Amino acid sequence: MSALTDMLADWMPGQRWFGGKGREWAGVTEEGFFLDQSDPALSVHRVRVEYTDGASDTYLVPLSWRSAPAEELSTAFVGAVSGSHGENYAYDAMRDRDATVPWLTHLVAASTVGPMRFHPAGVAYIPEGLPGDVISTEQSNTSLVFGETAILKLFRRLEPGLNPDVEIHDALRQAENQHIAGLLGYIEVDDPNGLEPATVAMLQTFVPNASDGWRLATSSVRDLYAEADLHADEVGGDFAGESERLGEATASVHADLAQVLPSEPADRDWYATVAGQMTARLEAALAVVPDLAEHADALRSLYAAVADTTEPVVRQRVHGDLHLGQVLRTTTGWIVLDFEGEPARPLAERRELDTPLRDVAGMLRSFDYAARHMLVEQPDDPQRAYRAQEWAERNRRAFCEGYSAAGGVTLSSDSALLRAFEADKAVYECVYEARNRPHWLMIPLSSLSRLAAGN
């Protein structure tokens, strides 16, 4: 391997967006080009990691290059490579403000640089010339905020095909949906093997002074816990009205997606396939989370009933990973973010038609998490547990009522099909918590007790 490849191989496993942690590497290759050769220079690299199990991933790594160390960028330092004129110092270009300007410059110019092509949407002002500030809280991607005007999301793991986040935002923009942040453009890179270009990044309108849905919901829960003698509907921070409006916004997004992108009624084979997938995920989860065993038979019966249900389903494009952390409350209403779907799933699967019930189930699970996350600190407090359940039920019901009213459908959290999607999501959560936050495992397990019992 070259010195650059060695450097990247040493650095990448420590990055939050790297999804191959703990997997054994069989090899790594790199190819790159310069996007800008001013000072600092900006290069873009596609790094292909091959694993010993035969799988592989390709990651996008932009680097900024300086002729001398930059102390203010010490936390973004990647490594040094010897050149004909001495050492060249490489930094994570997404955290080097001086190296962020070229992204929007090329987008405004609709440039083609090497294999990379820039596509402005041509619908709004793009703040050319401004540097971008990195958002440090992200995991699978990396985003830069340019002033208070635009936000650029860089997709770290590359796959051939148009990213659903770009595709769906573009469709909803054409539908003039009021619950999204407008698409300003996107960037793609040609595939070296002749497959479809991969989406590198997308630029959207930035939504300043907005509040994260999770923070708003959990603040409401804290208000409830602080008022020992009041019910959820009596607390000043009652969230049910917002939950209802969020249901309305979700239904609006689903309705527009069904109008502007393909949709079709589900056939019997689809129900059987979904039931089989749910059951397979449960069986795999049992090997990781032994505590699931007490619910296994009831869950198998719940999933088996999916294959025989008569509840009508329209398959269409959906969000795919909807929860309270994916929505923002602005002064005018709710904004839905991140239509990428679950990043761990292959892109082709994320673009398949699905049921809106999967999104609804994801949001209902998120209400449970918001209500119960503080119980982790006091798991044996029956009063808090009661109040958490009261808050969750009130907000789940309000969300379903808002969705039903706006969507012209009858949506109930008691639906057997919706309950199966919720249970499937909770099983996934059990595996995640067992591997990452074992002390949080009680949250999805307690929900499965309710779901398996049909409550």
C-alpha cells in the first residue's frame, strides 16, 4: 500500500461515520483527485475497504493539505505524507473551514471536476464564498452549515444510485410540500466500474432557530415528572398538541409521496414476505438478546398474523427511519428531515416501495423512548413508570389522530398490523441496546411486553 493508503487505513477506524468497526480487514485501496488546488488544497478520495468475510464498503474522504502543521486543526489531523518539497500535512477537510468553500463554488458553477459532477437545483440562492461549519453530532454522515442559509450533507458511505434523500426531497419540492427543507442541489461521482453514479452530497435550505423534536418531547416528559400531582394533560409542557400536528405533517408527506412517486396496493405475497422478514429478524435477535425469549412465542404469532391480515396497505415511498430526532419544530410547523432511510441497509432496499405504517411505527416507538428514557435512572419507581406510560399513550394517540384527520384514513395504534411493525422495530432496538447501551435495554423490552400481549 502507498503511504497515503496506510495513513487513511490508520485514521478511518477511529471516525464516528466509519461503519466497519470491529470487522477484520482483508485490504484497502484508494483513488483520489483534487477538487481545489489553492491553499489549503482540497482532495477527495474514495477508499474501498475489503473485509475477510468477502464484503466491502467504499467511503468518501475529503482531505485538506497544508505545507506546515496547523495547531488549530490538531483534532482534525489525519497524517503526514512526504513529498518532493518536504512533508505534506493532511486534515479532515470537513473540519477545516478554509477548505469548505469550494463545495458551493463548484455547485453554483455546475462544475464537473474529474469524476465528480455538481447539480444545482436552480431554485434558490446558494451562499457561494462562505465557509462551512461542521455539525459534530452526526454519526453516519458529515454536514456543514453555511451561515444561516444552507446545509451540505456529505454521504460518507458510497453506493451506486441516487440517494433516497435527494430523490425524495426533489419529489416533495416539486409537490410544494411545506414540511421539508428545500433541496438546493446535489453532487455525484461516477462509478469506476461503470455502474450508476453514487450520490456524494446534497445541499438544502438551512432551518435556523428550529427545535429538535426529541428535545421538545423529552422536555415535556421532564415537566411531567416534576409535577407529581398532575396528569399529562394538566402540565404546562403538555406535548399532545405538537404530537397531533406532527401526525398531520407526516400524513401530508406520505400523501404527496404517493402522488409524485410510484405506489401500488400490496398483494398477498407482500404480506407473506413481510411476515417472514419479521420472523427472521426475531430469530436472529434471540441469539443476541436472551431476554427476548419470554416474548418469542407471542411475537411469532403476531408476525404470522401479518401474512393473513385483511388490512389494506398501499405500498409507496416512505421515510424509512422516522423518529423524533428526524423532525424539527419551526415557528410555522414541523419539518421532516433525512429521507435517507436506515443507512446500514443497502441503497436498493431503501428505495423499494414500503408501507407508511413503518414510518408511523417508528414514530410511535420514539414516543415510548421519550417517555421512558429517564426511567433508566430509576427503574424501580412505579410512580414514574405510570406517568411515563400515561405520557406515551397520550402522545401516541394524538399523533394517530392527527395523522388520521390529515390523511383521510383510520389509523389506530391498536391495529394488529401496526402493532407488528412496532414490535419488529422494538426487536431491532433490543439488539442495538444490548450491543451499545445495555442499561437502556429495559425500554424496548417493556414495550414488547405490551405489544406481545396485544395492549
